[in-house]
Amino acid sequence: MEAVGGAAAILQLIDVALKTTIQVYKIYADFRDAKDTHKRLAREMRDLVRVLQQLLDVVLDSDPDKPKSGHAEALREMLEGEDSIVACCQKDVIEVSNLLGEIPSASWPIRKRKIDRILSNIASTRAQLGLAVQTQSMAVVLDIRRTLDRHESYMRQHVESESNKAIFGWLNPPDVWESLKNALQKRQPGTGEWLTKTPEFEYWKRNPGSLWLSGMPGAGKTIMSSTIVTFMLSEAQTSASAVVYSYFDFSNESQQEAQSFLRTCIAQLAAKNPAAYDILVGLRNRCSEAQGQQPRLEELLAATLAALGCFSQAFVVVDALDECSEHGKLLNIVKELQSVRNLHLVLLSRPEQEIEKALSSSAKELPLRGAEVDQDIAAYIQERIHRSGEMQEWTGEDREKVEAQLTEMAGGMFRWVQCQLDSLEKCIDSNQVDETLASLPPDLPSTYERILVNLDVKSAARVRDVMVALAFARRPLQVGEVMDIVSISITDYPRAKKSGNTVYLNQLLSLCSSMVSISTSGSGEKKKQEMRLAHASVKDYLVSKQLRSGPASAFYTTPSQGHLLMAAKSIACLLNQNDVSDFGPHTLEEVPFLLYSALNWVHHARDANLETNRGSLDDLIFALFHRDGDAYINWHRVTGRHGPATPVEGYAWDIHIRDGSKLIDGGRPCPKERLLNGHQIDRPLHHALQWNLWRVVQRLLDAGHDPNGYSKGNRAPLHYGVLQRALESMDLILHRGGNVDIGDWIGDTPAMFCAYKAKDPVTMEWLMDHGASLFPVSRRSGNLLQCAAMEGDPDVLEVILRKKPLNVSPDIGVDHNYNEIADLATPLQCAAYAGNLACIELLLKYGANVNLAKGKVGTALHAAGASGNLEAFQLLLERGADPNVVNGQYGSVLWAAAYGGDRECVRICLQRGLSIDELRTIRLFPEKKWLDLFDDERDKLMSDIIRNAGDRYCRDIFDAARSGMTSRVKAYLDGAEDRKAELEKKHEIHMRTPLSWAAAGGHIETVKYLAMEGANLNVWGRGLETPLEFGCLAGRLDMVKCLLALGARAEFRQAGKYRTAVVCAEMSGNKELVEFLKALEEDRTVTFEFEGQTYEHDGDKGYKRKQ
């Protein structure tokens, strides 16, 4: 069948139907008694035209490379010949037109019967044509599904491959595939396809730029985004093009942050392009050098921009900007993305003022409203009625009435239509259908109000708990967790407990009709049912002024009240676990809500701080902290010894319990009192400070808790308070005798803790205003100025410089070995060594002496050179640093730069003619100057200088092991009076041996040499970490295999230890390493390869080479 012939037949019928529609409106005034028939006629002609237009779209789509290819051929019988369905339908419409034209009006009743009969024929034909279109649309959907499946399979295969698991596990992007699939499940075939044919979209597709689709709540923006994504995935299938999609989600905190969008982008880009993957690897490596930290937003953005440059064209679709909790950060990211020349960006959101202001001049706005959206909604209504089991037994007249009225009242709101259909499906007779249609609520808030008002009092309380929990949970809740929440009572204080009343899921869902939905995520063993609010507008309604002042006001909540309810339910769940002898992994299966409670109650409690109507929350927290040692211990057995501040998933239960009854510490029975009071787990006051639960802090202090008491890690409550800017709680501590300058086990004060860990200028200002001193000295950090300069937050450093006494110099410092890495004596030396350019500028602005020579290192320029920080080196030279100063352990700046190993720093020194006399001692080119050397001679000279500096200035065996200088390690051992003592020597702070330093640094050859010399492979550091665990913390799989091959003990979860091998691997983010260790732990017959050899388990001896 020729497409043109089929199109002609359809166009003829469309023309006749449109003329008939016009005729209906012309005669309506003359036939007042024909009102109902007129309406039916107009509606039938309109629906017929809509179906024909969809059919025409299928027929005209003859591109063999597109999903609809060949579908027109399947419609041959419907379109060809005098007896075809289209031809017969055209005859029916012409007959109706003729009947309408007959005169006089007195014959109308007779004509009406004929018209009704013909309309029934037309309706049947329309249904057949609609089914044909739907069949073709489903074929398109299946084609799209195949495209998506191929895309998802490729992405998951890449992300989950053995070689890439570690990098993508560390990045931890949100699972956007699940979000896309959920959107597609709700999408009616054909919905939104009109958009891809608009001039605006066609222009966007061909030309880089930004398109903003704006729509009110419930307008179907997420469905539209899925249409765009699937369309672009089928269009842009070359390796030079990338299609990236991201969804913000009001029901999942991890998908509300601006960072989550960047993680999603770079993950998808890296999975498709090797160059983009290398950019991600580079980002991971830089963060690994900073001891496994996660990247900052600026670093993620820079990596994403670089990865986008790896493609000739990139199409990025971002849904629900308004559901991001960080609008300012996100809009700044969008602004940066819009500067990328090859980027086609689609943004979808509500037309909120902040978003509109940011995008008005940089993106083409396309509002989601108008005839095309109305047609999509009409198609959705027809399909929903057609497949509704409840409506199948309805009369055709009732179905038509519902379709007509909802189509007329929809106003572009998919969500409103969905809710009304949910309600109408419950009607049991025609009268109820009429009553429901006569009282349809005008908008979404009124719809939700009607649902809630109709609940009985007892059911209303449970439904409120469910909806508030779903609205403020930090992630989507599983069905079992919701059932636990509903059944937990918080009114039975002091022992809040789970009621024995069974809650039935289906009945609960029917009560929450249209406001709650269940979806399935994951697959296989990871498959789970999640319950969430059906739409973001439901959460908006729960906190709205309209609900607060309306008849359903009992359901109104504020964010702080919502978090208070979640905190109270969570703590009640923990208090129910009040028996240490009957608690273990089985408990998590029996109480689904327990894991969520343990990890998240403190977050909810902190977010409820502003709520004045506290209920029993503070009593419950106090009961957990002060009165119930068993529940408090069990809480830590879920989250780890430090609680949810640094939770470790899969934490070893046998650290505290074995055989279900005995508390264990180092393999010995451990009394509860020792766990609670002997620094084995963090103390309650420290937790209360960390999360700023100031009301509970006061009660704990009143109950006798020590404001200066030390907890696990030997830190005081104030150290914990600075982590979360807990100023109210910190005030209470100081007023009850707390010491603002109290030092931890190494001498770090709360202010130092703030400088290098919290990096919060507001908290630092509070500490300075409350008497924090510059003069306490830490063995790790030096004084406060040195600590702040080294860690590099300029805002924190400026607070200290601004608040310090006027008579205190910015050069005040003590000569110390910073973190057992470098000898530094002034704040400027610290900033220069760390390469913190902003801090260097600040210190110079406040009067620091750029050429002050002090301590072992010399000047700040020596420090920059010794650490190999080229940018800091160049900045100091620009600010007047004298490169001719000879001072400190290196003497000249040249030798400091050579020890740092940066060739450009060395080149700068040589170009300036520094220390040329000293160079002659190398005896490579004794008669030549730098300017006389050829390029290859210069390279050889610099290499020789750097090698000589390593030998000349390596301070000790620790320095040599940390840097992987095996020859220097050998030299230190050869020169030692007691070789064994030199091997087992430990640093004062970290208690690391040379072997531990080499393992942490990944220096395999150095580790092998030390092991050969008899170094203890299982020696413990300060945190009880062995060299194997240091290798795990660094995420180095090759190092772990090396140590196991050398004979390191393979007890991956040793009782009594905090950082076991598995836990350390989890902390590194290297999932490949975690799985490797778990495989060895679970099956001792598993072997592994290292340097071409196979190793197998050998009982208590660890692993041996397989014969």
C-alpha cells in the first residue's frame, strides 16, 4: 500500500467529519430539543478526527530507520477498497450530514433515531481504528523498549563490570534507569510525541542550546521527559553522541542534591566513552590521594564539563528542577553547562519564580499546555476507561459521560484526571456515577481534601502516619517498613512499643487512594516493593495553608512536625530492641524498619529541632541515651561504634556479640558496663552534641554526664558539636563547665577540629568569640593558625586572622612534624606545603613575612618546593619570595624543589642559576652552565638532581617507606644497630611501622622487600589497623593481594576490632575490593591470582602459593 493513497483516504474522512462538526454547531440554535444528540455528535466527530490524525501519523511515517517503519503496511485492509473500514465510516458520516440538513424541524425525532443508530456504527469504527493505532503504538513502544533495554544493558554491563565496579561504586550515582522505567510504565503510548515534531524541538535537536518545558503540578512533565529521552536514545545512537538523563525526586533525599545530578551525568558519559571514563578515573585518583574523600561539587562539575567535551554532540534531559533542594547550586550548574558548545539541554520544572528568572534569558521556554496536551489527556482517558476492569460492565452511556466531562474539565492536568478516574471506578451504579460527575472537585487540592475528609477517625490516624512518613522519609520506604511504622505506638511512653494489631496492606492502600503508590525496583535478590507518595503535589498539599484551614486540617503538617514523627517512630522501634541476648542479623528480617531507624533517626531528630510541640520525642531520646543500655548497645550494633555519623553497611555483628548471648571484646566476654563506659562505643552526650539535640543535652547534663568526658576516639563533646554547627548545645556545654580549648588524644582542640574537619566559618567565629586560643599545640597540627592554613579553607582562616589579638603575628607557629609527614614552622609554610593558594594570599594580606626562615624546612618557598606544589611555588615568587635564601635542612631552594620531585619547580630554579656550585657535585656536566645544555642534557641533569635529593634528604625509614624509596629503606636497615627494632619501629601518632606506610602508599616493591627482611605483616597501628587494612583503606586491591600472598593474616572480621579489612574496604568505596574480600571470607576454597601465581587458603597460616 502506498502511504500517499492511505493518507488520502484518511484525509477525505477527516474533511467530511470536520464539515459535519461545523454543521452540528450551525443547526444547534434551531433544534433546542436536540441538545443531547448535538453534544454526542460533536464529541464523536471530535474523537473520530483525533484518532484519524493519529492514524495519519502512522501511515506517513515511512522512514525505514525509525521505530514506526512498516506499520502502515499492516493497515492495508482498513484503508484500501470500497468496503474498507475507512470508506464505510465515510459513508456513515456523510449520511449523518445529510440527515442534519433535512428540513423541516418537525421531522427531528425520526432523524434522531437514525442518527443515533449511525453514531453507534461510527463509535464502533472509531474503536477499531483506535485499537489499530494503539497496536501500532504498542509496536513502537516495544521498539523503544528494545532500544532502552539495549541502552540499559550496555550501561549496566559497563558500570558493573569487574574492572569498573570500584570507580562507579565510589561515584555512587542515583539509579536513573529505575526512574525512567517508572515514568514509562505510567506513560500512555503516543503521549508527548507531538512535542518531537514542534519547530522548537526540531531546532533544539539540530542546534546546541537550552529548552525549558514548564508546567503546573500534575501537567505530566515527568512523562514528557521520558518521551524526550526515549526519542533521543533512538535518534542519537552513534558513539560520538551522548544522551544523558537525570531525575530529581521529592521522595528520595539522595536525588534532591545538586551533586546527584552531576554524579548521574558523569557516570553515563564515562560508561559510553573511554576518554570520559579516564576523566572519572582521574577524579577518583585525586580524591584517593586525599585519603579517599568524596569529590566536592566544583570538582564534579569540572569533570562533567570535561567529559561532555569528549563527544561531538551531547543531549542532556533534566526532569523536576523544582524538586532539587539546592536551587541556587543547581541553577549555577545549569549556567555552566549552557556554556558548553556542543550541549543540547532540556530542562523540565514548574514555573517557579527563581527558576524562571534564571532561565528566562538563557533557555527557550515551551509551556506544557494547549490543544496537544489536551489531546494526550483525552487519549489517556479513553485508554484508562477501556482497560478499567471496574468500568467494563458500565453502560456505554456512562462511559461516554465520564469521558466527555473529564476531557472538558481536565485543564491540562493529567494528575487531576487520574485522581477522578480512581474515584469514579468505585461507583457501584449509574446514579453514583452521575452524582460523582456532578460534584467533581475543581483542582488537585480539592481532590485530595475530598479523599481525606471521607475517612473515618480511626483510619484517618493511620493514613496520616503513612503519608507523613512517606513525605519526610530520607529515601523511598519498603512496604514492610511502612507496615512497621503504622503498627508502632509512641503514646505508650516510657516503653513505646509495637502493637499486636495486624495492618492489612491492600485495605490501607484503598484508604490512601490516589495519594500513595507502590512500585517495584531492582531485580532478582535485590527486587523490592517501595511505597511512596503518588505525586509531588501530595506532599505540597500536606504542608499547604489550604489544608491547614480546611476541613481536613487534621492531616496538616510542617516539615519539622513530619521529621518529629519519623524520629519518634524510629526511636520507638529501637527501644523495642532492649535485649542484648536476643539480637542479631535475624532481627533485621523480623523488624524491617529497624535498619532505617538506626541510620536515620538522628537526622530526623535534628530536623525537628525547630518544632515546639515536641510530644514525647525528647523523652524517647533520653530513654535511649540514659535509661536503656541494651537498646543503646543494640543501636550501635547496627550502625557501628560511632553510630550513624559514619555508618558502615554490613557492620560485623560479632564485634559485639557471638553465639547470640555473649558480648565480645577482643574475643573475651565483655560486660555491658564496659561497652557503655569504657570508650568502646560513643557516649550519649557526644551523639546529642553532634546532632545538636540541645534539649536532650540539657537533660543529660542534669543527669550527671560529664561536659568534658572523652568518648571513643578520646574526643570531648565539643569536638562532636563542631561537626554539625551545634551552637545551642555547645553553649550549654560551656555554661556547665566545658573547656573550649580541651584537646583530644593528640592535642587537637575543638577549634582545630573545626578547621580541618568541619571547615565551618560560622562555628569557628563562635569558638573564637567564646575564647578559643591560638596557642595550644597539637602533635598533629601545630597551632590553630597552622592547622587552618594547612587544611586550606580560606573562610575559616580569615575568621581566625580577623579575630586573633592584634599583637599576635600571623607568622606565629611552632616547628613540628605535621601529621608525621613534613616539618613545618609557620602558617605560611603550611599553606605553601599544602598548595593552598587562597590561604597563601590571605596570610600575606594580613602581614605574613614571605621570606621568613624558620624551623627545619626554611622559608615558605622551600616548603612549596619540598611538596612539589608548582602553583604555590610560582605564586610565592610572584609575591616577592627570595629564591636565593639558603636555610633549613635543604639549604637551597633548588634542593628543596628537587626533593619535592616537581620537574618544573627544579627547572625554574636552574633557569635562575641557583646553587650552580652545588650542582657540580653531581659531576654530570661540571664545565657547563644551564643555558649551555641541550634539552636532553637538561632532562638528564634534572633527573639526577631529583634522584640525589631523595637520597640526600630522606629523613628516616618512615619517609623512605611512605615514598616507596626501596633503596633508602635498605640503606636505613643496613645502617641500623638493631635491624629488627628498625623494622618494627612505630611513629608516635599513627603508630605505623614502615611496612604500614608502604602498604598505605601502594608501594608493592617496598612492601615485598620489608616482608623479605622479616617485617611483621600483622602489626597493629593506633586504630588496630594492620598493613592489610591500611591497603584496604586506600582501596588498593593489588596491595591486598600482595600482602595476602606474602602471608598476612586473613581474618577479615576479627572480633574486638573497629576497622576490619572488610569495613576498611567498604570505607574506601572500592566495591571490587569489598567483593574480593567477602568472597575469600565466605568460601575458603576461593583462590586468587597475583603476579602470575595462584594462591590458596592454608588454614591459620593464611594463603600459600598453589602447587
